[in-house]
Amino acid sequence: MTIRLITRTAMIAALALGAATSGAFAASSADEIRAALIGNTYTGEMGGGGYASYFGDDGRYEDASGGGVYEIGDDGVCYPDTDFGCYEAQIDGNQLEWFQNGESAGSGVIKEGNALE
């Protein structure tokens, strides 16, 4: 192999690796989020610390601060009447990563049922 071919191959590999790890993500659909979260508990990291939240089928969530109302739509999981805003989710099995404004905001697992009880 010539140096030129080796260099070109290395550049292509580096570009492919960069594209795979660039932080791009494929957000789960609203239906996928509903199927994964409603009636279950997310537990993991969020906002720099441990966090757990149960998503009831009545549109309310429960967490350490008490809870409130959530909505699942095209923007992901939204918390109306709060400063939390909306979070897109990337779900793979029971693994969930939250994204806000295109940046990772936390990750953890989905546990069946209300794991807060």
C-alpha cells in the first residue's frame, strides 16, 4: 500500500467513526415513548443526579418532588406549566436516553410498574 492510500483509508475511517459518535440520535416516536413509559418507571441520571419518575396512565407523573402532569407528543415528553420543557427520548429495549435541544440530558433504564412504591 502506498502512503497516499493508507492516509485516505485512515481519513475515511476517522470520518465514519466521527459520524457514528457525533451525538446524532434517532428520537423514538411518541407511540414508542408511550408504550415504554406509561405505567412504568424511569430511573437513572437527570440534571446531574439520580432521578426516578413513574408515568401513570392518567397523564400524571410521580417523583421525589411529588409529581405533576406530563404529555407525550411529537416533541417527546413535555411537562406543561413547569420550567422543565420537553425532552426527546431514544429508547432501546429498557434503556432510555433523554435529549433536550439536541444534547444528552440523562440516561437510565425503564423499570416495569411503579418502582417508587
